[in-house]
Amino acid sequence: MDTIRYYLIPLVSACGALGFYYGGDWVWLGAATFPSLMILDVLLPRDYEERKVSPFFADLTQYLQLPLMIAMYGFLIFGVREGRIDLGEPVQFLGSILSLAWLSGVPTLPVSHELMHRRHWLPRRMAQLLATFYGDPNRDIAHVNTHHLELDTPLDSDTPFRGQTMYSFVVSATVGSVMDAAKIEAETLRRKGKSPWHLSNKMYQYVMLLIALPGVVTYFGGAESGLVTIISMLIAKAIVEGFNYFQHYGLVREIGHPILLHHAWNHMGMIVRPLGCEITNHINHHLDGYTRFYYLHPEKEAPQMPSLFLCFLLGLVPPLWENLVAKPKLKDWDLQYATPGERKLAMEANKNAGWPQWIPEAA
């Protein structure tokens, strides 16, 4: 039964593909899954159950995502060429963008994240191709080599500081990830005795893949299809970093100290867990990045957040996010979970953010 839960991933993506296949206002079908899933995730009870799955069929959900994304773009191209989709019509233009952007972010990000942690070259290559749809084909480099080592410290661009808005985080996380990837690639090549400019540098692949997707769509589907693709990739990247924002928001850790159970936020929604390939069961993933998603143990005693969908909506209005969720949750984290050293770092972070010093003795 638990295996079936993960087929929500291809089901949601198939909705988007079918929408483009039928064309017309059906192009909104993919985007329409967002409010539906959000309402269910908010209303249904939290889910802390262990999963009992068939590994083969659970893994199959991951390998279906790339064909489904290719099909989605293929149906867009054929729909435009055959007249079923009119991108000159504002409603279809907007619906195409929002459907592609949403599904390029979720569930494509969680799937690519799962595959980039596999050891075999094939899933890792598929992860790179999937990440192209949300404009970050080299995401695995900084994620594996920086984020998993430096999370909750100033060395990690994937950890938003207290008081940082989701909007500024999208920019800082993107720039930080690209810079880290470029630096890591250069260092890797130097260790191999090669120039950082060697053609094996993955940053060349980064640029080529970012050009290739809108280029191919433009060639076969026309300029309007290419424009839809570019806008969708940009919005998808913002969605990806937007959801990423809530995994470690405001948390602190002393540099070089062990990663412990309280160093990530967990969002244990009944919908977002399977849809997100258990990425919201977050701290257990950080304790062992190679554990497959369906084997992750729900850490009920770890710090918990409300529905990730709800957090995302509140994050769009920073004062609501800070006052309704962030400050109360971080105050509890500082008092109940943080080590003495982390409490001092937390009060420094509060001071920088203009927040109250709720642990005066640690200030």
C-alpha cells in the first residue's frame, strides 16, 4: 500500500502532460494540481508512519519523471504546431507557463534530488537532466559537497539567515550554488592535474543544458514556445529555492560540529511526504544522504513545521511568515533544542535581524 503513495509523483506530472496533449484551456491542468494538493496537505493529519514498500516499484516512480517531463514539452510543441494550443491567447500563455513552472519545480526537484544522491552514473545523469527543467543542471555539485557538510552555518548558501525573506534567498541561494559549483569543479580538475578551463569542467555542461532546453523548444515550437520555456524555467527556479528556504530557515550550528537531530525542519504532511520523495523528512536524510527515500525514518522528536505548502504561501508575505511561524518556532528551537554554543549564535542572529533577545543570558 505504501508503494502506491509514491505514484502521486507520476500522477501529478501526467496531469500536466495530459493538459498539453488536449490543449486549449486544458493547459491549466498541471497548475490546478497545486491548490488541490495544498488543501489536502493542510487539512489531512500529520504523517509519521514508517514506509513498507516494494523498492523496485517505489524506484520506478523516480525513473518515470524524466520521460513525463519530456512528454510535457513534446505535447506543448505539437499542440502549438497543430493549433490546439494558442500561445497568442493570454489565458493559454499564462496557463502553459504556470503548469510547466510548477511541475518543473515539484515533483521534479524532489526526484532529481533523490537521484543525485544515488551512486550509479545513470540516475545521477538523469538528475542533471531533470534539474535543467528548473534551471539548475549542476545543482548536485554544491548540494552534495557544500550543503550536506556545512548546513546551518554561514558557509552554506542553502541556509537562510534569520530575517531573510524568501525573495532575497532565491537570489543568494542561486548565486551561492553556482559559485560553489564553479569553485568545486576547478579544485577537482586541479587535483587531477588539469586546467580549470578543461573541457571536462561540468560548468560547460551547465551552460549548454540551460541553452539547449529553450533552444530545442524554440526550434521545433517557435519563438512563443521558447519564451514560455524560459519564463517557466525562471519561475521553477524560484519555486525550488522557495521550498528550499523552509528546510533550514534560521537554524544555526557551530562550524565543524556534528550534524544532529535538531539541525533541520521537518514537514510531515500526508501529501508532501510522498510528493516530495520524503525530502521533507529532512533531518533523517541529512544523517545519511545515501539512504533511499522510502527507508527514511520519520523523526517525530525532531523540530517540526506546519504544512510546507502553508509555509510557502506565508513566505510570500514576509511579515506573516516571521510573526506567525518563524519567530515562535525558532524561539522554541533555541530554548528546547539548541546547544549553549548555538544559543549564543542564535542571539547574534536575532540581533542582526532586529529580533528580540529571548535568551538574554546567551546574548
